[in-house]
Amino acid sequence: MKRIGFLLKVKAEKLEEYKKHHREVWAEMLAALRRQGWHNYSLFVRADGLMFGYFETPVDFKAALAGMAEEPINAKWGDFMVPYFESTEGGRPDENMLELEEVFHLD
């Protein structure tokens, strides 16, 4: 299982609404994540909107994203989430995830 960490930036003024949506993630989106092998998935956010995401997957980061790209619900969720993110790249949030290099792990 590979451990994946990534960063995104939520707009600070939209943070509370963003958190509300993540307390009510669509069942179809949760099913798609499970189908594509996203395990132990967590999001952590600072008050200024800087968000760290973590998940475990049997494949690498690019393959995990590609699997989700095959799920029609992922495009709908991503389009729904676009207004919540700061981005210089444009596109959906999953197209702007900045993968972090793992430098230490204690098992």
C-alpha cells in the first residue's frame, strides 16, 4: 500500500461551507473512492484554508487519480467543489493536487 500526501488551498472565506459539504459527501462519491482503492483517506485544514490530504492506495498517485477520472461522479463532485479552491492552474481540484514526497514514516 502506498501512502499519498497532497496539498490544496481552500478559499478562507468559503472554508466553513466547504467543511459542511465534507460532512455530507455524496454516497456515490464515497463508493467511487472505495471502488478505486482510496483507503484511509483524510483531509486536514488550517484556518487560512491550506489543506493537507492523505490516503493509501495499492497504486501510485497518478494511477489513483486516473482511476477516479474514470468515475462520472468524480467530475460532478469536482465541478461542484471548484468555487471553494484557490488555484493558479484552473480546472477541478483533483487536477491541482500537489503531491508531497514522503520523507519519514514510523510503522
